Amino acid sequence: MMNQLEWITLEQRRLIARLVMMYGIQYGLIDVTSDYTTKSHSLRGHPVTLQQIRTRVKSYEASFFPATVTPWNRLPASVVAPNLDVFKGRVLASLQV
């Protein structure tokens, strides 16, 4: 039924919401002061890659920053856009492929 209606899954909607929130944090649209958003230099992907957060506690592993850094770093350079609305559209399109 979801395929017929062309809906995305709840898991995909949650991932999009986390990536949009991370976009807002990285580009100053959301004021979050954190050491968790340390940028790293990568030869692959987009220019705003983040340093992976290592955790020892399983419950912390599922919290926002550790759970979002990996999918954020996996985004292709073509998805990261200077406009939030364009970014949302590109993320949605990349997940539906």
C-alpha cells in the first residue's frame, strides 16, 4: 500500500528529520553550541563532514548526534545545498532512489 501511495516509511521520515536538524545546526539556522559537531576533512563526499562520535554506552549510541553523524557523512556532495528547502527535496529524492 505504501508503494502504491508513494509514501516513505517512518524510519525514512525520522532520518530526514535528523538530517534536516543537522543541516540547521551546521549552517547556523539552529543555535546549538556543541563539541559534537567537530568538522573533519574528507576526500570523499561533501565538504561539511563531521568527526564520528565514539560511544561505549549502547543507549547513548542511539541519541541524536552519534546516530546522525554517520548518515550525514554519507550524503553525496550533490545533496548538500545552500538552501534548506532544496536540501530537504534532495534528501527525499536520494532516499527514494
